[in-house]
Amino acid sequence: MLRQAEVVERLADTYFSRDDSQSLTNDLPVYMENWFAAGAMVSTADDLLKFADALFAGALLQPDSRERMLTPGLDDYGYGLWIDTVPAGGKMVRVYRRPGQIMGAQTMLIRYHELDLTIVVLGNASNTSPDEFAFAIGRRFL
């Protein structure tokens, strides 16, 4: 877990867009350990891809838990994932997605399950949309 007092080698700084100057500036200092389960995690796109591969292959959850995760319950939300259906190659395919954001740190994980395609986008500025970027990448593969 990340702690505010620790210096993590090769950890990307985060930035926010200032309304008064339309430029990026360093995020305010925060105690990341205060975010508990909502943050203070450090990862790479490669590590998130390994996690997603194991998760969707059934290596991390019992079959009944995995089924609950992949089934929409409240609107388009399963257990920890948003679930959509999108057109791909002339048919409709299920898409599982998990966004995350704290200040300038942003992530989007999208899984086109029937196509065995996972897209991970990490960002470090509040003025971008990893959601739009990840879906644009997905459309290129469809």
C-alpha cells in the first residue's frame, strides 16, 4: 500500500487542470493511506492485465461468485463491474468495465469477454477521459 511519506521509484505524479489558467498543475498533497479501500494502491497496466486475465479465466473466484460478478443486478452494475452490451462485428457483445479515479489518478479496465479482448488505460491527469480512450481503442479492434 502507498503511504504519503514514502517515495516510490518510477511512480507517476498526478495533475489537475486549473480553471483559472487552463493548465495542468501538481495535485495537492494528500495522505493516500486515508483513502483506505478506495485508493492507495499502486499498479501498472501489465499487472492489471494479469489480474483481469486471471479474474475472467475463473482463477480467482468460485464459479458462483464469478457468475454474480458477471450478471447485471442493479441497473447495469454487477458485483464490482459495470456491464454493457455493445455492437461488434455485426452482433451484440457483452462488455465488462471497471473505472477508478482519485484526484488525477485514473484507470479504466474494459473486457470484451466473447472476443477475449481486455483494454487497460491508466492516466495521471484529471483533464482526460480514460473511458472514452479505452472504448476508442476497443472500436479499433472490433
